Amino acid sequence: MTTDTTHLRILICDDSITNILILSKLLESEGYSHHTALTDPTKVLPALQENNYDLLLLDIEMPKMNGFEVMQQINESSVSKQLVPILVLTGRQGSEIRNKALELGAQDFVNKPFDQTEVILRVKNLLRVRAAYLAQKNIAKELEKRVKERTSELEKATGVLIKIMAQVGEMRDNDTGKHVVRVGKYARILSEALGMSDDICYLMEKAAPLHDIGKIGIPDHILLKTGKLNDAEWEQMRKHAQMGADLLAEHESLLVQLAASIALSHHEHWDGNGYPNQLKAGSIPIEGRITAISDVFDALTSTRPYKEAWPIEKAIEFIKSKAGAQFDPQLVDLFIENIDKIVAIREQYKDEEEQQASHHKAIRLVTIAV
């Protein structure tokens, strides 16, 4: 099966008008109507930059710039990435000319005066190779597109599964599971405030919700206890950090590895009095330090079986009071600077009981007004 190449675009550069007319008529007789002719070699590079040509017919002996200089100019520009084949036109014989042209990127030669059959055969051969290259390039693009689409689908599926895992872990001691969503959002705000890249901020938002996944391994009589934990129970509760890290440790995904680090380190304290490894200051992974503030603030401002929700102002004061002790002082400052964003997230992702309370309050106000 013969490949049709007549739709491909050809650029001719020769300072001889006669040669251009001969080549143009010859190409048109074979169905190649998409061609452009130049007599000024300085215009070759701009023409290649502005249009998608598939073949360059280039004379060597020209004023202003010879063909070698034109090829050198192409090689030094971004046009070289287009890999446009070059058919050299020359009236000079000898291996020196051919070798220099090949070294600069020429693919084939035609000697002057032209043999018309030879010219057409060489043009067709180069255009068939060009067509095959473009077809392969299009296939590669399509495959790349499909891989990206598939990767995107897998990332979405992974994100959904991680969200479900985080909510399953949280729902054991929280009816709505929205705590983990808020913690992820807060973590992203702090990551952005630190100047982290968009990719890392995205991963932080998705990984931070898994901070308490280890609570799956804590017995209900401890996890759901409404009173104060005794020493033995508290010791058992503290194990959830290591349990979470162990649960996530074997997965190769960067997202899951980040979540494992967060699960292990989000209860470490800046002054070294946290757990499970008593890490101190900068030895605590930044992802753990970010999640620590996010988690505590949201826990303080949420209703739990063992406590009422704190007012926002009281929680902020607590966070500030723990700068340099429990929390990274720099992150505390950034948290306060971005408190409007934090509170907006808190309002947007309210727990169900808060939404119901707000709804009932609104009904009461309407009833009173009536």
C-alpha cells in the first residue's frame, strides 16, 4: 500500500528563480501543491518557525547565507526539534560537500542540473519517511493521552479509597467523619503558606486525613470511653500512631508513604515531649508538624463524646500558647495569619449536629419573629 504524501508541506530555498520555477512545476505535476518558495536564505528559519513544513529543499551556493549556514542556524534553534528532513541542492561535486551537509543534518542530495525523475523519487522517499515519523508521533501522543487519562482515573480512585479509609478510621469515634476532611484542608492551607509546591500541597491535603487511621486497632472500650483514660488505657491509645504507620508502611505510593509519616509523627511535640519517638523541633517531619496543628485545632472546636466544642477564639489562644512547646512556632504564626481561611473551611465542612443546631436555631428565630 502506497502512502499518500501529497498533503505534506514543502519549503524550497534557491537563489535561482529558474530553479524555483522548475522545482515548483515538477512538484505540482506530482500533486504536491502545498509548497512555498524562497530566494532569500535568511527567511528560511522564520518560515520554519511560523509554519509546519515537512521537507526543506535547500540550495548550498547562495548569497547572504549559504546552505551550510542555514542548516547551522536551524540546528541552533528550537526548529531542530521538528526534525524536518533536508534535501540538499548543489552544483558542486565531491565527498567534502556531501560529508559537511550530512554532518549538519541533511538527509539526501540532488545535483544540478536536475534530473527530474531523480528529484521526484528523492522527494517522495523523504516524504514517505516523514509521513511514517508523523504517524508514529501521533500514535505516541495518543498513547500518552490514554496513559494520562488512565493515570488520572487511578489517582481519583486512590483518592476516593484513601478518603474512605480515613473516614472509616475517624467514624469509630466521630459520627460524621468530616473531621478528617477539615484536617486535610487545613493542612493544605498551611503547606501553601509555607511555599510548598502545588504537588506537595495536593498530597498533604489527601494524606493528612489518614493521620488517625491507626485508631482502627484501638479497642472500643478505650476509644469510645466518655471519661478520662487511666494510665494503661492511655498507653494503649498512644499506640495508634505506630499502628497507623505500620498499616501504611508497605505501599510504594508517595501519597501513602506521606500518610504513613503523618500517622507516625503527628503527635510528636516541638519540645520533644510527644510520642511515639519523642522527636524534637526540626527532627519532626514537616508533614507531621503541619498535621499536628490542624488536628488539634479541629479536635478542640468539635464536639466529642468526652467534651463540648470550644469556641474558635479559645482554640486559637490554646494554639498560640503551645507555640514552641507542642507546636512549631513558625507554623503557629502561619496558622494565625491564615485563620480566616481556616475558619471558612470550618464553616463549610460543619459536622451534622452543628448543621442541625444552626437549622433549629434559625427555625426558632423565625418562630419568635412571627
